[in-house]
Amino acid sequence: MRKLCAIIALVVGAGLLPGSALAQSYPNRPVRIIVPFVAGGAVDLLARLMGTKLTESFGQPVIIENRAGAGGNAGAEAVAKAAPDGYTILLTVNGLAISPSVYRKLAFDVEKDFIPVTQLLSSQLLLVASPKLPATSTQELIALAKSKPGSLNYGSTGPGNPLSLTMEMLKHAAGIEVQPVPYRGDAPLNAALIAGEVDMAVVPMATALGNIEGGRLRALAICGARRSPALPNVPTVAEGGLPGFDSTSWQGFFVPANTPREVVLRIQRDSAKALAAPDVVERVKSFGAEPLGSTPEEFAARFKADIAKFAKIVKDANIPAQD
């Protein structure tokens, strides 16, 4: 009997050792954060902020790698197919929860191929216009669009992200037709808005604030349910004549499925600690966002709920499936 117990203990110990050993030694080499968008945008900005802090707490370099393409799906696919060891982390937006509803086919399963680690922050989206557009409010924009059906356009960074989906929601709610013009990221889109190449767009507050304060972009409305302390005089879309309109965004960390639980928790704990640092709090709030650092369980619940919510929005707005 004593011999049998010893054998069982050895078998159980052997089963636990790989994960435990990995967690205890993690990280012992550089860690990559994959940003599925071009450099210079809101996600890239947060990645570099977090990368600096995690380099300090990990004691290993944290490398930011931009893998843009397919509305964020190219970078997500790279992480889904990476080794589940915690050395490849995806930093993305709630567009990952939108993708299953707007793309006919994905090279990964958003629910089965990823583990949600932590929601890093909640961020506001802004409806902005080129200063050359003769509209200074949501009401004026809607009236202008209705007077010129199909003649106005908006900058889009891909159908499967919260920016473009928010514009589609606005079009549906207001009963207007505005044509999308594609751009590869926030930076080129903002440049096009400033130059008057496009009339309007929904953009992250993080990348728009400087241009708004400098008079290069015109803020028409906050897309969320409440005004932002960063722009207290800018009304919400709901205040502008579309009651109940509410669209915000989040950014979060994901790792490949089957990443050891201990590694997931290490990333979450160090991320939450970084987000609580006074300099990070100040920086994040300066661009109209709220730092969070939620648990994996909290983030998984939010992610699952968003998948269902966006599926209904896409269906109600009759948004066509993309290839």
C-alpha cells in the first residue's frame, strides 16, 4: 500500500511539474506583445507604455511587434498559433469580439483559441469631423448627410473593429448613408481627416485629443453614454439627437489557449500592478481612458458578453459579411 501511494505521488507530481516549473521560471527570456495594428495608434501607444513597465517587473525585455492586416485578424492569428507558454501576448481591442460577426471566415476561433488575461482599460470613442466639413454637432452632421445622400464619407480602419462598427451603428440609428474610405491605422486616418480627404470618422480619444486641442480636428460627440472629463464640453451622441446611443471600446491582453494558469496569473498580476502606478494612471487618464487590470474571470465574462452583444448589433444594422 505504501509503495502504491508512492507511485501515485510520483505520477501526480510528474503531471504537475511542467506547468509549475514553467510558472516558477517565467519569464526567463524576452516576451513579445503583438499589436495587430500599425504603429502610432491607440493600441500601440498602450503597448509601449505597458511594455516598459512589464520589462521592469519581468526582469526580461518586452518587445512590441506590430502585425497589421485584415482588421486586426492577422496579428490575432499569429498569437492563436503561437506556443502556449506566455512568451507571445496579444494586445487588442473589442474588435476581437466583433470579428466572428462581420467576417465570413476566420483562421482562428475567438473563444477556443485564446485565454482572456486582463482588460487593461476602458476607453471612449469620439465622433470627429474635418474642420473643412460644415457641421459642428451631431444634429448638423445628420442634417447635412440627409441633404446629400451618399455624398459624404468616413475614414475606416477595417469593418471588424469598434470604430467602424460604431459608425455603422450611427448610420443605422440616424438613417443616413455615408461611404467608408479605408485606412491602415489611426495615424494615417487622422492625417486624412486633418487634410480634408475624408469628412468624418469615429476615432479613439487617445489619438484624437492632441489634434482636437490644436484645432486640427473638430470633436462632434462622445460615443459613450456619458461625457468625458477629458472633453467636458463635448456632448454625447445621445444628447445630439440619438437617445440610447452608447458605444465604447476596451483594450486587453490575450494569450494562446492552453497557456498554464500560473503564467496567465503572473501576467495579470504584473499588468494590474503596472496600471496602478501613478505615472501610468495619469498617462492613461490624460487620453480619456480608465485603467482597470481585471481578473481573467472578469475579462472572460466581459468578452463572452461582448461577442453576443456585437452579433446582435451587426444583425440589426444589416452589416454585410466581409471576406
